[in-house]
Amino acid sequence: MSDRVKTITMDIVEAVRDVMRKHDVTFAEYRAGVGHLIKTQEAKEIPLLLDVFLNSTVVEIENRQRDGSKAAIQGPYFREGAPRVNDSLAIRPEDEDQPRMVMRGRVTDLGGSPVADAVIDVWHSTPEGRYSGVHGNIPIEYYRGKITTDENGRYECRSILPVPYQIPNQGPTGELLEKHMGGHSWRPAHIHYWVHAEGMRDLISQAYFEGDKYIEDDSCNGGGTEFMVPEAYEDGVRVMEVDFRLDPAAVRAEAAE
């Protein structure tokens, strides 16, 4: 038995009980809430629901222990098995006419020294706001890839621009956000990154596009303007230059003791 699991579980339960007492939750309201959770489970949206409301809190806690680049939410659409890529993520034939972007930057340690051979998982949405390997039988090789930094810690890869999109809003999670809470289900256009390097602490992050109206009003409580990349173009191609400063892996080990 894990004392930590028991302690956290009971603290969560007591926090929920305190909220119920504070608002004099009725039996009918309680049953309605249970029913909504059952619908969420039947729709296979439990991971989505948890990420919408809680992923950003875990990121906030983790960032207290980081001296380098800050982490951002991962979201539910990362998939193992993305291909290694060099110059470009795979683009579907039907998307060849879409606006282009170049993703580039540098990976360093806290002292500014380059981190060579770091592997960066990148993934982003299709022009319809969907993800390969998840939605509509889109093969996993599209709009995902593993980029490796060179001896100077630099990386560069091209793709098409992702778009703002709504998280699934026809199910119980969307119903909760829009109907019952009066909110919305939109996310800003973004790129996901997961940086791995030997001897370094992994970093999960995102990059947002300057000018997107959902950066400060993200339905998933994302990172905000701290993760926004200024608008810049080269030969009509949007430049998304994002550098990463990695903490040593030892920091994580010490923090966990």
C-alpha cells in the first residue's frame, strides 16, 4: 500500500466533500453529476475531461521545480511511434496548398551550452483541427515526427500551419463547458513539443501563434502569452522559432526525494 496514494486520494475526497457542503449540494444535483460522469465514461472522454481541468495544474506544480524553459500542457493526443524526420513533417496530398511554417530553434543546458542529439517530438493539428493516429483514420506519420538537434543544438523542420480548433464538443465534456458553464471549447493554434536528451530532464511544451484570439482564453487553460511566438515570415513562410533550456536530470531526482 502506498501512503502517498492514500493521502492524496483522501485529500481529493475531502476537498470535494467540502465543496458539496459549501454549496449545499442537493441529492438531485449529486445524481445529475454522477450521471454526467457516467456519460463521460461511456463517451470515452474521461482523459479529455481531466486534461481540460487538471493538466494545467500539474504543469503549474512541475514548473516550480524548473530553472530552464517552462513546461506546458501535453493534451491527450500524443502518440508513440512517430517517425524520425529531417527536413519536413509528412503532409497529406490534400493539404499541399495550405500555408507553410518552419519550426526551428536551439536546445541548450542551463549554462547555454548546446545539447546535441536531443530528440524533439513535435505534433500539431490538421487544417480541420484533428490529429493523426487519433481522428478519422489519419495515419500517424502525418503532422508528427521526431527531430534531432545537430552539434550546435539546433533543429529545423517544416510543415503546414495548424489552426485554432474546438476540442470535442458534441459529447459530455463540451456540454459541461458550453451549456452548463457558459464557456467555449476552443483552443488556440499551437505546436506540441516533447524534448528528450540524455542527462537532461524531459520538457513538454507548446508554442502559440501571435494574433490568435484564444491564447489568453484557452478552453484547456494553456500557457498563455509566455508561449506565444512573435509573428515573422521568411519568403511567405511563418517562422516559429522556439528555443529550449533544459534542466539537468539530477534536479528532478533531488526534487522527488
